[in-house]
Amino acid sequence: MLRRYVSIWFPYLITDRMSIRHPELKTLPFVLAAPEKGRMIIKAVNPLAAIQGIHQGMAVADARAIFPELKVLDPPPDLAPNLLRKLAEWCIRYTPLAGIDLPDGLLLDASGCTHLWGGELLYLQDIEAKLMGHGYRVRLAIADTIGAAWAIARYDKVRSIVAPGEQLTALLPLPAAALRLDADTVCRLEKLGLYRIEHFIKMQRPALRRRFGDSILVRMDQALGNRVEVFEPALPEQPYQQWLPCPEPIATAKGIEIALSALLEELTARLKAEEKGVRTAVLKCFRVDGQQQQIAIATGRPSRSVRHLFKLFEIRIAQLEPALGFELFLLEAPVVEALSVTQENFWGDNESSQEAIAQLLDRIAGKIGGHTICRYLPDEHYWPERSVKRAKDFFEMPQARWPDAWPRPLHLLPQPERIEVTVAIPDYPPILFRYQEKVHRIARADGPERIEQEWWIEKGLYRDYYYVEDEEGCRYWLFRAGHYHDHHPEWYLHGYFA
């Protein structure tokens, strides 16, 4: 397939962004300046300031001598890279491969994309119209090579499309700087009278290398297509993703569901071939006004059931705000796991119901939140509050066994709570205790069960636990910290039985 690259140049990138954020600046000549070697140097100008003869690199004092009413602002830190990254992400509606071209441009790999807009001219016109509609001044060009597209966008005021194989003809009348040469090389070329590319591009290569180094040959070869040049996409392609561009904007829930079903069919077909299943998935929807909406799901176990995944997404479709409509859908599966044809058991031995149980848990989590469903496993600790841990997922196997000890309460408090007790005889369970201003009289009790402190974690007293039931039939787990005769004993409530 013939490669075609688009270069997008923002001649007033930062100042355009400032004008968008602060509309009052649109009618004022202003610059962004920062200190450099003891002077304030202009880093960016807006078009109104450029008309006055002010340019980047000029000292603020000189600029104010030319135009005393000039407004000087501080440049936001790292604005250009962050802004270009967001613009590159916005451009994925036109191609999945959009990259940053610092300090003021973007690069698009438009190979195989332009026919969706009716040709290269309409493709470029659509990008230009939408960017200018957002408030950015741009120039675009498309060519077989990145170097040729870059040169035409910045230095050719007439054309924007270089026909396939015609990059040499398009480059000849352009200045030497159009080859992306460093300033020193351009200066030396101009001193020799080699102002335009046509003056030196057909010279003997050894002569050019001796006088200007290898860089000029590399840039020439890149622009002409004799040397491969690649760029890094702003959004690296996800290994599991599906795209769906729409001829007409979609603004209805039914249309979104149809698009989602089509994407899930394609994604699960690939996953089935590779014996994998989805653990997390994201549906990104790109609106015609440049905004992006997305919804995400997670599963308790790998799944490639279209019906199940669709139901998880269906719950969240109402969260999307299509406004004027979505023109592009992207379904990504950032996390996938191996999923063989024969499923593993859920927790027990009933293989026939495990998939249904897993899907039920996913639907419940989708409605009320995954954090509300927990599974706990035994942990290798004696201290009760450390003896359990939350499982990473519903299918994690325990690494330790539940202790062969006395029954544990169904509700264990994260930290024991202090109580007041009355004890008839030392080392006996209490006959009553007060907790949260209520007195509980003990009808039955059992114990003690002694649990020692884990000295390798922290030092402290052992605990004597008692199982008690009050006159109302409620059962509690109480303990005394330390031996009764060692000091004035302290009693705590640590859990509730069913």
C-alpha cells in the first residue's frame, strides 16, 4: 500500500490556545515571554503582534520600542507538548496513527484513510475546517514522505497535495530550511548562494558530505523517500481494539447499541482464535464537536461472550452524551487473559453453573459497583484482624488454610472497640458489659481462647477471647488484653456472631 503522510503546522499554536481560553485576547497584540540570559525574550507571538513586526526570539524591550501597547504574558509551563498530545488524540478520528511533531506540528499516517472522506483534498479540508473552527490557525500538506509533507506545509503557500512520486518536483523551489536542516547548515548554504533546494539537491553527494556532514544527505533522502522515516504515535496502538467510523453521526441509544454489538463481534472473534478473554474493556466515542465520551467495564473472570459483555456495557450507555452525534467508535480491551475452551471451576465442583455465576456477579458489579462485592481468603497470621485478606478476584486460590480454631464471628470489626465490663471472679467471662451507652447482661459464655501477639510484627499483650450471648439472644466476641493480675484489665469488643 502506498504510504501517505499529512503534516499539520500550527504557526500560532500557544497564542491560539491562550486566545481560546481568554477570548478578550483575540483583539489584542500580545506575546509570551520568558527570562533568558538576563533578558526577557519572546517565545511566541499572536498574529496581531506579528503584523507589527514582532517575532519570536526578539527581546521584549525591542518589541515595546516598536509597539508600546504590546501585552506581555508568561508562557504556561509545558503547554506545547501537552497541547499537541491532546490534539493528536483528537486526530485519531482521521487515522489511528497520529504523532507529535515538536515544537508546533502533528504528523498523521493517512495511508488508506482518505477515501473515507472522498479523497485527499476533502480529507485535508475537513481537518482544516474543524481545527480552525476550534480556534487554531493551521496549514496542512500531504505527500509520500514525512519530510516532503513537512516542507510543503510550512514553505509552500500554494499547494497542499503532492501527487504520488512527485516530491522532488515539489521540493525544488523551496528554501533550504524546508529540509529540516539545523540553522548552522542553512546559514552556510546561504553564504555559498545555495538558497533553494534546487541549487544543491543534484550536487555530488561526497562534496555535500565533506562540507555539510551526513545530516544534509539524511534529510534529503528522507524527503525524497530514499530513506525510511517513522514517527511515534501519540496513542500507541492497543493490541486488542476495533474501530468503527460512521458515515453519519449517531445520536440515539439504539444506534450506539448497534455499533457496540458490531465491535464486540469483531473483538470476540479475534479473542476466540487466540483463546483469550476480556478482563477490562473501554468503549470510546468521538463526537462531531471534538469531545470524547467513554464507558468502561470489568469482568470477574475472562469472558468473550458477546451477550454478557454487551449487557455490562448496556447498563452504562445512558451515561454517554452524544450531543450532535458520534462519528467514530473505538472498542479497546487493555487487559485480556487466557481463556481455554474448558472453563475452570468457580469455587465448588459444579462446572455447569460457574459461567452463569461469574456473569451474574459482573452484572451486579456493573449496577452497584465492583467495590461492593468482596471475597476474603485466609491469611497466614494469628492476630484476628490480620488473619483474612481480600481476594484479588473471585477465582484466586487461597495460599493458606482456615485455622482449626473456635468459631469466628461473621462480622469482625477492623479494630477492637473498648468496652466496660463487670466480672464476678478473675479470669472469668464478664456478667455484663457496656457498649455505646447500652448495658448488655450476659446469659451464656464460653472461653477463654488465648491468641498470642505476633512478636515478629509488633510487641504487645496476648488476648483471652470469650464467646458471650446476652439476654436478648445476641452473641458477641469479647477479649481481655493481658493477664488479669498483671495490671488493671482492659476489655474490648471485636466482633458479632449471626
